[in-house]
Amino acid sequence: MNWASMRVGRRAVVIGAVHSHARTRAHAPALIGRAGVVVAVLRGGSVALLQLDDAPHDLPGGTRRWPFHWGDLALDKPDEVTADPVPAYVAGFEKTAVGIVQHAVRPGEGVALCSSSAGPSPVCGWSLAFSANISRACPKCVALASGS
Ligand SMILES: [Zn+2]
């Protein structure tokens, strides 16, 4: 099994389309920020066929499956493959003097666990799961999210 075929079944968020096929790229504004599942790898592993979560009538041409270059996808971490696909907390972002801080936000609420104001990712909206493992994660939110 090569590295590409091991990614079949992984969840991914579309973060761009610049590396992908022209047909995919043409619909980039409608596709970026959407999430789905990698259902196949194409072209010797260089391209992922992503099946989006959205209903066909919300998608360009009613098409749920789109080929993306790996560079245009943000994959969930491997240890989350078998986890519940609905995240307990989504990532909210706050600009501070030291950079962007990631807060944990309950889906649909828009206020971080630590009560800081946090906005959605400009690229992915509220579709990114909160990750306690990145260096910019808010320590208060990490503690509150893991303690609940
Ligand atoms: Zn926080």
C-alpha cells in the first residue's frame, strides 16, 4: 500500500484549487471550504477523488465527486479516521499581538470555550475541527475541551 492509497477513506477539507485540474479550478469559489471523504486516488496517486458532504443540488453541476491535487486538500490527522466525523469543537481564530491563536468553539455558537472572541477561518469557515496539537492552540481552550 503506498502513501496515497492509505489516504482513501480520510476526511479532507478543500483549501484551494490552484494545483488541481482546470475543471476543478474553474469551480474553485464554489468548492473551497467544503469537506468530504477521499474515495479514490487517481493518476498514480497524485490526485485524490473527493466525495463532498454537500447535497448534489448545492454543488456545481450537481457533482459530488471532484478530483483534487493533494496540495489543495487539508487532511484530518490519521488517528481521527475512525473518530466521529462531526467534531465536538470547531476551530475559531483570533488575531493577537503574537499571531493567530486557535480557539475551540462549539459548532454553531461562535464564542470560544475560554470566552475569547473567535472568528471562522477565512478559507474554511467553521468547517475545521479544533486541534489541540498545534502550537497556536489556545491553552485555556485545550484544557476546557479535553476536560469536558
Ligand atoms: Zn481560547
